[in-house]
Amino acid sequence: MHLNPYGEYAVLLAASLANDWPADRDGVEERARDLGMSMEFPVGTDDHERTREVIDAWLRVVDEPDHDARAALLNAQMAEVTAYPRLTNHNGEGWHLHYRDENDALPRVLAAVISVGTALHLVTRGQDRLGRCAAEPCVNVVVDVTRNGRQRYCSVRCANRAAVRRHRARG
């Protein structure tokens, strides 16, 4: 059984959607599949818009600097969308936990997976392992999954630009 199926990949999925919003519902579902989700999602006419609302709510968690307030936001999100944990063995993935009801629509599934995954990420990695890129003017989300916990940039490109700026400022 997988102990933490909603950890890292769920937060990386949320960041991927926040940093590069897909043009339509199919793009959201494709991104979810690329990052490890394999279940079938019933199609709703407003899935794209409702998923955007999920990501916008998640970004409020990302942008909240106060750890207590961040936890309160995340707790409210989980209370709204998650169900009691249940064992499941679908699509040959092996036994794992779901924190959502069966046959939920794509936005609700993503809200549950992302909120629980973010909570697990923050309690296992630390509250400072989620934020915005330190390279101005970039505003991309950074999910720090490094061993040393010091990731500040969303990409090598942003890290290099910041290093060049620092170097030029010294000269």
C-alpha cells in the first residue's frame, strides 16, 4: 500500500496548473494524467472554470505568509472537499488511500487531491517549502522537494537570471 499517494505529485500538479494554465478542460485532464492521476473523470460543462477556482483558492494558501493562517486556509479547503479516507485498488495501481468520494467531477477530485497533498507536503517537508519564485519579476509557484530545502527559484533559468543580477549589482 502507498502511504502517501497525495504528497509531492499533487503539489507539483497544482503548481504546474498555476504556472501554466491549460487552455481547456482536456489540457487540465492531460496535465493530471501526466503527473500520475489515472482515474476516469466524469465530464462537466464547467470543469475548466471550476478547476481554475480550485487553483486560485490554492494560490491563496501559497501566498499566505503566516503559518497559522495558511493552515487555517488549507484546513477549510480540506473540510469543504475531502471525504473520509478509504482504501482503493483501481487501475492496477495497488492499494492506496483516497480522500474523496467515488465518481467526483474533475474539479472536486483535484481540490481534494491538491488540498490533502499540500497539507502532507507542508507537514512532512515544512511550511517554507511552498512559495513564489525569488527571481523578480517571476511569480511562478515553487514547490521545494529538494533534500536540503533551499529551492528558491521555479527554474534554472530564473536562478541564472537572479545570479546574473546579483553579479552585476556587485560590479
